[in-house]
Amino acid sequence: MEEVCLNTESVGNDDADECEIEGDCAMTEYVSETGVIENPLPPSVGMEFESYEDVYYFYNCYAKQQGFGIRVSNTWYRKSKERYRGKLSCSSAGFKKKSEANRPRPETRTGCPAMVKFRLMENKRWKIIEVELEHNHLITPGSGKFYKSHKIIGAGAKRTLQLDGPEEVQKIKLFRTVIVDAEGNGGVDTDGGQFVNDVLLPSQLKFKEGDAQAVQNFFFRLQLMDPNFFYVVELNEKGYMRNLFWTNARSRVAYSYFCDVIAIDTMCLAYKFEVPLVTFIGVNHHGQSILLGCGMLADETTESYIWLLRAWLTCMLGRPSQAIITDHHKNLQTAVADVFPRASHCFYLSRIIQRIPETLGELFDLEAIKVSLSKVVYYFLRPEEFEAAWDEMTQNHGIRDHKWIQTLYEDRKRWVPAYLKETFLAGMLPLQQNETAASFFEGYLDRHTSLKEFMDNYDQALQANHHLESLADMDSRNSSCMLKSRCYFELQLSKLYTNEITRRFEREVEGMYSCFCTRQAYVDGQVMTYLVKEQVEVEGSKPETRDFEVMYNASEMDVLCVCGLFNFCGYLCRHALSVLNQHGLEEIPPQYILARWRKDTRRSYVLDHGCRGIDTNNPIHRYDHLYKCIVRVVEEGRKSQDCSKATQQALADILNKLHLVEDWPCNM
């Protein structure tokens, strides 16, 4: 092999311990120009640095702040004498050689395991690959105790890390991407390019005075509240924050239940909000929006979007959604195709319609164009019908050659309902002309909301959302939806589905009465095709009769309507129900009963990592494991008054057994 190790574990006198590194003078010169990092982050796997000396400097600053010294344990060289690997240890690592002197120095080392290992990557940056933060001896952070390694820091002019000012953000140029999760792992391998871009961009988040400190406090607060909180920071080449991503345990668990379709809302970027927020949104068993993650981006480049999507996907353990809904944006479209190549990518139809005034505002007959385009998009159910109507509409209004109109037509399979009927969307894509896609933080965030104000309101917005879900759970668990008819289909779903989904399905049951004629048109093998006539209300005109084609396979009990409502909303339409009813079916076939809407499914929003990897001798591991266990108990105990009383009594019994309490509030 070409690679060799020239250093072994350092032993001998203390003077040698602190100098066993090639290029020490160059390191000192660098430190003299840079100064001191105050309050450095702990080292974590995945951190990347510009040079070997930067790793030493960063770990040395961290060690000084924590109250211990460091030394170089190992440095590996290639035959070309190029360094490619290193190990820095606590100055108490290992043990000294036994001395035959008359008055040998006393042993000061303890065999401390604290260390960092790092190596040179193909991109010529140094990455931390292994970290041990625990010491086997007492250290006192902030004690001011001086070690020989700290002499190098003292050579430079001390400079406090500035978090406020016109160019605010952490000015540490030592690492590009830090990944922090509840387990204390930085365990995302950036070798594969998941987070670090090879092309460095100078863009950065445009923070005002105090914003960077607000972000830091925000993340610290969320991590204290949730040990499974996860966040990722990308820095640009100067060490300024470029992009952020974060999510909590509840979102990560919720995605495991509702991962079939997500929406990525970039409205704050499109409309230049003061907070450049991007949200990942899902829909729960009540049809309510749920938050699956948040990000902030410095720009709308493809690289930034790819970074954000990969951060989110990594957090969700690499399980991509089947369908993704976004705004109509070219760079975002490219990023989705790169990160989610197998997902069905759709655009918000309502937001495309909303963009007509700003995109075609120079045209005289703007309102007429909007009405015509909406009718063409919403009215026609088949691709060939839509394309013919689109061609006529663009010709009549003289917009066929408009660049934006041409782009819309090229991307028609991603936003026109006639093309989306095979994609399950769980009601997340508004399909009525008056429906719009609401923002998750609506009422808490607008164009002029400051970053500090948003972060102050963040918890309130989440708690309001969780409260609505809890109320809907209680409503569905304690009472059934009031039925409006005696239809067997409605009765069946009212026993299975949450009340809100049952209410939505009721509209289709009621709509069966407007379907006045169901006749068989033709038969192809086992598949029968029916034409169902319905009296349809058309905006701005008189009601008209429309034919809806429904295919039915009696042997498989498969039913498919041309309107595509089942995939759009997650329950059968009035036309399909009319055909099932005509065949004498009293229950909806089981393949059309979806688990995601059921009210009898037990859903716990506690992230469960299991017991693997728990070191019972490590007090931090014990604490984390017990904390996760007790959170699960609390989640179950809060569900009712009886459960709460039982939980309190059980906890009192446990504590009494541990002899930790003499009096417990529930006994008062």
C-alpha cells in the first residue's frame, strides 16, 4: 500500500507532546491572523475544514473552552509525504513511559479516550470521521486552566465571535455543513455529496442585526424541548450561513404514517418574504395539513433546492414520497427530478391561475384570458379534449406564442387534472376554481414578518395545529358523524373513517341523487363501461347535463371513473357509487378503504429508535433512552382523564421504588 503512518501514540516528555505536528509554524501564522473562536460548537462527524491546521485550531479552541488541552496522537503520510489522516487527542490520553531517573515526574495522564479523527477527502478538504467527546477525568469548562496547546491560541490577537452586525453570522470558515440530531450523531456521509456542494457559492442568508443569534437560540430551545430535534446548516466559502433545514420528532414520525404525498411550499421565496421559508407539508387522517420540516434558503438556485431536498430526505431515513406538489418553478423542478426521480411531480394548479395577472398583466383582455384558461383546465376531463380546447383558447386570445403560456403547455402533464388522474394526491391539490392552497403558517407569517417574530410564533403555530388534530381525534373517537342519508356506503365509512373525511364523502353520497341516469354503454371482456349522467352547476351559466364514463369489473370489484376523484381526494366519487349501487353492492370494495383515513389506527408521535446501541454504562445514553421511554408514556397518558390518573399513579409507584420522592403531587 502507498499509505504509511509515521507517527505512533505520542509518549515521552511533555514538550514533545505539543509539537508533534509537521508545519507547526504555518499553523501559528494562520492563528495569529485569525484570532480566537469563542463558544465553538462541539466537533461532530461530517464537519469539513480547509486544512489540517484548521482542524487543530478548531479542536484547540473547543478544548480551551471546555477546560482541557490537546496534542497530536497520530499523523499518517503517503509516500509523497502528503498528509492524509490525523488524530488529535486530549492531553491526558495514553500513559508516559516508565523512567529510570532518580526523581521521575509524577504520572499526569489518565488514558483519556477523548479525541477526533479526520482525513483528507477527494475535494482536498479535511473531514472529521470519528469523534469521542467523553473524558475519563474531571474537566471544568470555562475554568481558565492553561495547557501548552493553548499557547498557539495566545499567539494571536483575541477576537470574540461576532453574531451581530451588518455582516452577521458565524465567521468560522472551518466547516461547510454541520448535521446535528438527537443522538448526537453527525452521521450523514458527505462523501457522496449529499450536503456539500463542490461548486462554492458566495450567497448567504440576509440576516439583520441579532438574527443569527436568534437562529442559534431558536435551535437550542427546540433541541432542549425535543431530544430528537434535527437540524442541518450549510455554510458558504466564507463561513456564512447559506441554507438551513430543521424538523422535530413529531414530524419525522408523522411522515411514517402519511408519506404518500407531500407538498413543498416555496411561496415565501416567490413573493420575497422577509423570512425565506420553505415548508414541507403533508396531510393527516383528518385531511389537516401537518408540518414535515422547514428550511431557509439564501437563493432559489437548483443547488440550494437540491441541498434542501437531500437534507429532508436524509432526515426521513431516505424514504421518498410517491407524489410531490410544488410551485411551477424551473430550478425546483430540476431539483425534484434529481432527488426524487421516481416520484410523480405535480404543480399547484391554483397558484398557476393566480400568477396570470402578474405574468400576462400587459395584455388588454386579462380577465377574459383568466376565465377562459380556468374553464379549459377545470372542465375537460380527457387529455385530447383539453389539448383541442387549449389550442382554440390560445388562438382566440392571441397568446399562443407567449413564452410562459408555451412553458405551461409543455409542463401540462404536471398540473392539468386531465393528466393527473393516475397520481394519488390525498386531497392536497385543490381542484375547484375557488379553492386555493393555504400556507401552513398563515396568520403567523406574512411578507413583512421579521425572522425574530416568526421564531417567536413558531411554537404557537405548531401547538395550534396539534390542538386541532387532538380535537378532531376526540370528535372521531367519541362520536360518529351525523349521517344525512340511509345509504349503506355512508354508514360503512362512518364506522371506519374520521368524522371530517366522512363529511367530505357525504357530499358524494348526496351527489348520487343528481346522477339521474346510469346506463351500460359497452362491454369489453369482464370490463363493463357505463355512462352516468349528472346535472352539473357551471359557474356563470345555467346547469348542464354531463356524461361521466365509469368502467367496472364485477369479478375484481374494480371501479374507475373518468373524473378521477378517488386519486385526487382519497374516496370514491358519486359516479362510481352509482354504478356500484346499480350492481346491488351494499359496501365499498376493500381496496377503496384507505388506512390513512381510519380512526381506529393507533398513531403515536414518539420517535422510537429501539434499544440498539444503548451503552448502559454511559449516563448520557441512559438519560436519552429513559427520556424517550417516558415521552411515550406521557403521549399515552394524555389521551383521557382516566389514562392521566393511571399514568400519574404508575409514575408515583416507580419513583417510590427508586426512593427518590417522599411525597408526590397526585397524592395531595
